[in-house]
Amino acid sequence: MADVPGRRRGGRRPGRRGESRTRGGHRRSDHGAGDLDRARELLLALPGPAPGKAARARRPPRLRRAPGRTPRRPHARARRGRRRAGTARRGEARLTSPARAVWGYVARYRFRYGAGVVCLGAATLASLAIPWTLKRAIDALQHDPTNTPLARYVLLIVVFALANGVARLGSRFAIIGGGQRIEYDLRNDLYASFLGFPPRFYAAHSTGDLMTRASSDVAAVKSLVGFGVVSLAGTAFAFAGALLAMLAVDPWLTLWALAPYPALIVLSKRFNAVVHERSEAAQEQLGVLSAKVQEYLAGMTVVRAYTLEGRATREFGRENDEYLSRSLALARSQSSFAPLMGLIAGVGTLTVLWAGGKAVVEGRLTLGALAAFNGYLGYLAWPTIALGWTLSIVRRGLTSMARIQEITGAEREEQIGLEAAEPLRSSLRPPTAEGDHADPATTIRFENVTFAYEGRPPALRGASFEVAPGETVAVVGPTGSGKSTLGLLLARLWEPPPGTVFVGGRDVTRLPRGDLRVMLGYVPQEGFLFSRSIAENIALGREDVGAAGVREAAVAAGIAGETDAFLTGFDTVVGERGLTLSGGQRQRVALARALVGRPPILVLDDPFASVDASKEEEIVGNLRALAQGRTVLLMTHRLRAAQLADRVVVLDAGRVVEQGRHEDLVAAGGLYARLWRVQQLEEEIARA
């Protein structure tokens, strides 16, 4: 499809630090902000009185400035505007922050997470009770070794240990189970977003990057709302409970024990920033690497045909080396934090042994109290050492959530609502004589259509013509003249400018997409097949279509005979993208898919591009019968197929330069006549 922008393969390498780059990679439509942007504007726009009235209500009217006089603060209004814009941006950032988005998912399972947090609290109390029981046992032994009930203290410690284990197990079942459910919801939301994006989104994003966001980024968020929540809540309970218990034993010794911990705050802040930066860089490079793999896998036939294996290996190696470099930088940051935390915990323990031992010798502290205090400090050791790992999970999860939000927050088409759109009950067979009149609602009109794909010159420049109900119109022209763009705009696969494309006299931009597309049988230039059977590819979700309907459509598209020759017939699975079929066979299966829907309007984008002359004549004959009583718009570069049309429209550089019947245009000697002579000469050379 020469006039339609191709998929952008691979991905741009993420910029180094300090470079200016646009996050998200997608562009917004020139025809207005998306639903999300409109929602943000509504949230940020506060209602107020009409312009001018508020000023009069609050203060007396200001005197007008004399002509030519310079205002006191010439830039005040601009500064106020910048402040308002900055406030709006900050409000928008708060509205769409990754943490708020994560909290929205967690809130769906608040009872499950609440139960998990309660279990963690119970586990913390049970753990803290063990050193306290040990203190009482040691003090009792010091006071009266012969009458101390050691068995009772041992039994209490065992009970508290079992309670701690059961409570922690319950917390993990509850919270990690919630994380699994959030992962499930995220995948559903992402898939729903993918189904709602317009084509310009996919032209701006590589498949590999989108797959990375739907896999590794979702997994990172799952780790955050699973193990991350367990670790965060457990660390908070551990620090709060142990600190209170230590204060209850000896406040001054607590101050000595916590003396090294201010360094923890400084290190954590620095670590958080570094991990965020390096995690984002690693995730972006993983998207680039995935896109490269997907590109070469999809084009493996071309790679082998042109012996590009060496080049493919070198390109993959470069991207893989870059990902390794970024991943190692992230790993160095993550691995360096734990030893520092261990050092801080060790310094605290050493301080307690020195100051606490001195207090015991001087009689200001019992040996049991020192043992309990040391137990509480040891209870803080693992949360302190694991804090780096926990912060890494949190930061990486939030970074991934931001990347997911770039997708789910992108501009989408409105809900298509195909569930509400009933398939039309017309027949594949031509209408009878009594019903030979086409529905006026199938009129197609292009009115001064000017359209350009982003970053490209206009594909259409003021194109205007009409297709009457029941008329067959062929659109021809050189490669890149804008033929395919007409079909894409008519089906609203790309959004046309309002007031330029009409069906049944109604602007298509005001029609629900579902209702519009049920009326159209659209066959793109490159027919895409799913890895299913031929029958399933033809019916494709239409449960009301039986085997007879599938065969009827296949006969009309000229694919039935070849399908019957397969070992399993219509049950033959065509493989990924239909690679087990030839290009012409894939195109005819796609044509049968459009015909089986029984649409009153057929939009065919070069359906004969991949078929030979004899098969073209067969399909043209079938279409001539099917076209009776239907509105047909045929875009083709094969002028022999254009002869079946009631009228031919000739495009050149996006403009309509000729219209008329085939014979009249050939006799006129214009562009169509020149194209016809060239194709006649090509056919004669091919026959020679």
C-alpha cells in the first residue's frame, strides 16, 4: 500500500541522560484531544462567572491606561499564565501519577490486602513477643534459678514462633494472590487498549516495545503489588514495633542504636533516584531489543534469501550489548545498597553491645533487658538490609506502571460497540428483480478531501466524487496517488477531516464506528490471516455463518477449488499470518471474509494485486454478479478489472484528474489512456 505509512520496525534507542526526548512515542491527533485529555481538562477547569463579571464583583473597575503608556508590570500577565499552566501540569501529574494508578488497582482488592496487612501486624506482634519472653526468662533465672519455670517460657516461644509463621503465610496468600489478580486486570486493560487505538498509534509504536510493556512491565508491577507490598508493610511494622519495644526497654540505649540510621535516609534517597533512572533505561532498551527480535522473526524468509544472517546477528548483538550494559548498571546499584545497609545494621549492633554491656555492668540494665534489646535490634537487621531490594522493586514497579500508563492513557477511538450492531441480513446472491433498487443509505460521497499522514505530504488534495447507490466505481491511478487512503478514510481506520466523507448523506465522523463498519465489506490491500483454519478466517467471529455460507463466500472469491484440494479442506490451519498460503490465496480468503458478512457496501483495495490473469477474470465475473444492487468502491492498479465498473475515477498525486467510463477515458487520451497502453504493452510482453 504505497500511500499508507508502513509499520515502523524496531525502536529508537533511548536517549542518554541529558538528551531531550519525548516519552511515550505516540502522536496525538490534530482533530482534537482524546477522551483522557478532555477528562483532565474538565477536572482542572474550575467553574467561574462569566468573563468580566467576576472582576466587577470583586473590585471597582480599573481606569483604562492612557494610549502609549507602558504598564507597570509588562510581563505580569505572562508570568501569571505560566504559573497557571504550571499548576495545571502539576495537577495533571498528580492525577495520572503511577503511584495513584497502582493504588487504584490495589483498591479493587482492598479487603484482601487489608486481611494481608492485618496478618502482617499479627506476625510482627508474635515476633516481638519472643525477645520479651526471653527477657523474662533470663531475669527469672538470675533472680531464682531453681524455681524458674523454663518449660513454660520455652512453650511460649514455640507458640509465638508458630503464630508468626501462620500469620506470615496468611499475609502472603492474601497479598501475593491480590498481585496475581492485579496482573490479570492489567493484561485485560492493556489488551482492551490495544483494540481501541487508531492506526496512527501502531504506526508510531513498534510491536516489540508494546509486547515488552505487556509482559515485563506488567510483571514488574505484579512484583510491586505482591512481594513489594509484603516487604513494605513488613518493614514498616518491623521498624515501628521494634522501635517502640526498644524505647520501652531503654530510651537512651535506643538513641545509641539508632545513631547510624540517619545515613540510611540519605543513602535511600540517592539509591531511589539512581535505580529509577537506570531501571527506566533498561526497560526502554528491552523494548528496543524485543522489537529487533520481532522484526527479524517476521522477516526471516527475507533474511535467509538475502543471506543477512551475519548482519542480523551483529545488529542484535549491538542491542543486546546495550541492554546488558544498562542491566549491569542497574544490578550494580541494587547490589551495592544491601552491603551498606548491612554495615549500618552492624554498626548499630556494635554500639548496643558497647553501651548496653556497660549499662549491665553498672547495674542500670538487666541482662535479660540487654538480650531482649539485642533481639529487637536483630529483628531490624533483615528489613534494613532488604530495604534496598524493596525500594528497587517499588521504583521499578512504578517505572513500569508509568510505561503502561503511556499506553492505556493514549488517545483511543470511542467504543465501537459491535455487540449492539446487528449484521445485515442481505444475501450473497444478487437481488431479485422486485428488489433491484439499492438502498439510498449506501451512497458514498467524498467532498474536497485533503488528508496527510503525520510527517508526510498530503496523500489526498481536494479529492471529490460520489458513488451512487448500487453503482460500482473503480479508482485507479499511479502508485502513491491516494487510492488506498480513500478506503481507510471511508472505514474510519484513519480519521477523515469532518465534513469530507459521507455515507448515505451522513458525515462518517458522526456515525458510530460499529454501525459504519457493519455496513462495509472492507478488503485491505494486504490481507491478514490468523493462525486458524480457513473456515474460521472467513467467518471470523460471525457465529451465525455456517459451513454453507463460508463455502458460498469462498466460491465468490475464487478460493473454494484450491481449498477443497487441501488434505483437510476448509479445516486447514493456515499458520501465523497465513504463511502456508500464497499471496494470492491469502488475498482471496480476505475477500471471502468481506463477502460472508453480506454488506451493502463493498470497499475493495486492490484485491487482484496478487492473482494471475485467469484467476482475476474468474473473480471479476463473480464480483460483477455480486455488485448488482450493491455499492462498490474498487481501488485497483489493474485497469482490466476497472472495466467492470460503471464509472472510473482517476487519481494523480491525490487529485481527481479524470472521471468517466472506461471506453470514454481511453478515447480521451489522458492519464488513464496512458496507463492503459502501458499495461497492454506489459501483458503483450508477458505473453511473448
